[in-house]
Amino acid sequence: MFVRRGTAGARMQEIAAEADVNQALLHYYFRSKDRLSQAAFERAASQFMPTVIQVLASDAELEAKVTRIIELELDHLARAPYLPGYIISEVTHHPERARQLIASVTGRAPEDVRPQVVAMLRKQIDARVKSRRMRPIAPEQFVVNLMALCIFPFAARPMIAAMLGMDQQAFEQFIARRRQDLPAFFLGALRP
């Protein structure tokens, strides 16, 4: 309910009905809609973040990381297409949730996670730049560009569907094709 309608649009009565529980039970366990929203946000967002962070911090080849992250993201977003809009909305209205989310997902503060991920990516990028297989790019730009290419079609789905005249089936085919094309496109954009 929160993912589909956002915190402002979700009503406790509707949430209770969808969960098939008594509304008083929701209030007993969560005390407020805001606390329930926080729990829903952490659960929804934590479904994909740990794996992406693990892949980025791993010593797998950079090309394998790109392909794996694209697969993970597109699979997850196909199962939860409203998630990007929900997360963007929640973090926009509650900026502290981004920090809390990273801490709850990784068990560490963002400033403790970031150096590990950035150091591994920097090492891999620098090696490819030195061997002239890749042009220079900051690790942060690398991650943001990769994630944006995966997330944008889902976050902008209504606009894309209207512009390109897509129904549900056509959008699914578009994403299937994107899964095939995106690794080569992303890696090709980084070649010197």
C-alpha cells in the first residue's frame, strides 16, 4: 500500500484491510502511521540494496559487476515496479531515511560503507584506465550512472509508456531488451 500510494496516500484502514488484520492491531504494534511507514520503507528498500552493495564491494571483474547489478536491479524492479517512485518520494520528504536505510541494510553507517565500495571501484577503474581499456570516471559517477540507467525506466514508466505507446506487455518486452543491451551500452560508453 505504501509503495503504491506513498505515505501520504496510504490510509491505516486500507492497510489493515489489505493485510487482513484489525486496524487496532496495527496501531498497537506500530503506534503511528509514520512508524509503520518507516518499517515499510526499510523493508521495501532493503530487498535490493544489500546485494548491490555486496557486488560493488566484491573483487569480481568490473564487467561482471556491471552485468550482475543490471540483472539484479531489473529483476527486482520488474517485481516491484512502484518501488523507485516510492523510495524517491520518501527520501525527498524524509531525507534522514536514506542514511537510516543504509545503516539498517548494512549494519554500518554510510561513511563506513562508502570507502570500501569506492576503494574497490577506484582500483578497478584505475587499472583499466592505465591499460587504456577505459576512460577515467569517478567511482561515484560510475555507480550513479549505472543505477540511473536501471532505475529510470521504472521511475518514469507512465511517461515512457505514454510517449512510446506501450501497454504492460510492450513495457515488459522493452525491459527484457534493455537487460540485453544495457551492459554493452554502459561499458561501451566508458571505452576510450
